[in-house]
Amino acid sequence: MSRATTSTPPFDPRDPLGVDDLLDHEELAVRDTVRRWCADRVAPHIADWFERGELPEIRELARELGGIGALGMHLEGYGCAGASAVQYGLACLELEACDSGIRSLVSVQGSLAMYAIHRWGSEEQKQQWLPRMASGEVIGCFGLTEPDHGSDPASMRTRAKREPGGDWVLDGRKTWITNGSVAGVAVVWAQTDDGIRGFAVPTDTPGFSAPEIKHKASLRASVTSELVMDGVRLPADAVFPEVTGLRGPLSCLNQARYGIVWGAVGAGRDCLETAIDYAKTREQFGRPIGGFQLTQAKLADMSLELNKSLLLALHLGRRVDAGRVRPEQISYGKLNNVREAIQIARTARTILGANGISHEYPVMRHAANLESVLTYEGTVEMHQLVIGKALTGQDAFH
């Protein structure tokens, strides 16, 4: 029996394992569209925005992201693109290769605020909010974390009381809320007499305010806020009608964690590519530093971990699209990929030496951003315990 001979493709340092061969035409098209938008619209400005600690064009960026179908892209109907999980993941990868703050803008809009309304909202709430959020006309935020309760949301103090006439009155505070100060609608989770409930809160409601959090050392090109609710009166139909308890907010967090699995790969990729390019041109002792064994060992290890992370993200994406993914599996991806991306950023910084701390290069910016990504949507410890419980059957959270 003869075997057909094929020519071996050339080695591509940007895709050393040939992962592009595992992607179909539509997946590559989505990836390339988002990559071009980032290169044209964000990359020329992001270092300046980060250094200034602001995202001055967030409303324009949101409308442009809506224009390319990136907002709530993995949701069906209501103006959403209905993309696959892999397509959404590739978009997150390209967005975070530009900056974690840009990916957070899209993730909070689509995977938290829009997903919550799409999955748990009434038909009226969906019609009211989702088409305008998909277009970027309305920005959304997601209020779960509180000043005293992050990993333990069941102990939240924000409370919604039902009035005799049917209205709800909402009181409490949320913190570290991406998009909060520019949002038109806030998805807020609160304690009620029936357990934790979710509410779609128009941010122009009297008693609602969202002061921006300043002086951040991470995610500086991102709007981060508190949500303050002081006697916010909402009509009876503002509540999500059919979900009670932590099942609602945790289902949304799992969506966001999936986007992070891919996004972290993007940040790591940008650091690795920067380090490779730098090592080829930076000369010491009469030759490029890429020609030294220790530098090559660093680059090889970084590439190894990055591409293992990429394969893990793709595997989880295929499982999501097949309807076979479990929350514990998403925890594997979030824990591994963010942890490896941080190590890649730190190692890339050593290759760039003192230049690694300059905003002329993206490495320190990614390293700082990833410190936030490491702990939001579930800290390292929480994901370790999720995996540990799955492995042993023993709940070690308490």
C-alpha cells in the first residue's frame, strides 16, 4: 500500500503547532476581522490610554465593536450575531492581545450583562435592552461583587425589598464594576425575601450612581466603578422572573470565565511575539541576544506554554459548541491560561531588560493587566477548590 506524499509546510514561529489548520474559514474570518479592528483602532492609542488611566473613546469604541458584531456575538437573536463559542473565543484572544481592558469591555457587555438578560430576563427586558446593547448604543455592567464580599457572593448585603404596590426598592453597593460609570443598564444581584434575585436597572433611575474608581495600577485603559443604590425604586417587571439564588449570577460568571480562557492567550501571545522580535534585533557581546542559549530556552518554554494554553482553549471551545462543557473544565482553562500568561509576561520582561518596563513595548502593560485577570471571575484559590472538589468529591470551600 502506497501513501500519498505531501510537502512539509514551513515552520511558522507565530503558529508553531499549526493550530490554524484546526480552524475553519468562518473562524479565521472572525479572528482576522477583530485583529484588523484592534490594529487600526486601538493599538496606536492603547499605551497612551493606559498611561493616562482612561478609556476616553469608550462609547465610540462600543458602537464600532457593535458594528463588527462583537457585542454579545455568541448569543442568538435580538440583533446578536449568533457566533459559535470558538469564534467568540478567537475574538476575545485578539482583543486581549491588544489590551485586557478592551477585552473586558466586550466580555462584561456580552458574557455578563447581555447574557444575564438573554438567559434570565423576560421577553420585555430582552426586547428593551438587547438590540441596543448588541449595536453598542447602550453599554451594560454587571453588579455582583461588593466591598466586603467577593468570592462569597451568597453573603452580599445589597437588598431589594418588595413594596405593597409591587415596586422594588434597592439599596446597597457594588464595587470593581467594569463599565459602571458609562453603562445605560446595570444587571444587579440583590438579596430578597425569596433569595438572591437579579434586576435590570436603568442607570438614570433616581438614587443610582456609579462613581469611577481611579488610581488603578492595572486595567488602566478600562472604566471601573462602584455602583451605589440608595432607595432605587424599580417597577415590578425589573426583576428577572424565573431565577432565584446563585444559579443566576454563577451561570453568567462561567460565560465570562470562558472568554478569559482565550483572552489570556492573546496577552501571552503579544508578550511572546514582542520578546522574539526584540531578541532578534537587540545585540549584546557582538550578536543578537536571540542567539544565546539562555534566551532561546526562555523563548522555547514561553512558546510551549502558550501553545498548550491555546490548544486547551480550543478544546474547551469545541466542547462548549457541542454542549458538553462542564464548569469544572472552564476552571481548568481559566486557572491554567491566566497563570501561564502572567509567567510569559514576566519572562518576556527579562528578555527586554530595562526596556521591558517602557510603554514603548506592551509587556509591562500586559503583566499589570493580567494581575487583575488572575483574580477576577474567580481567584486562583477558588478555581483550585472547584477542581479539587471535582477530583475528590469533597467540598473544601468552608
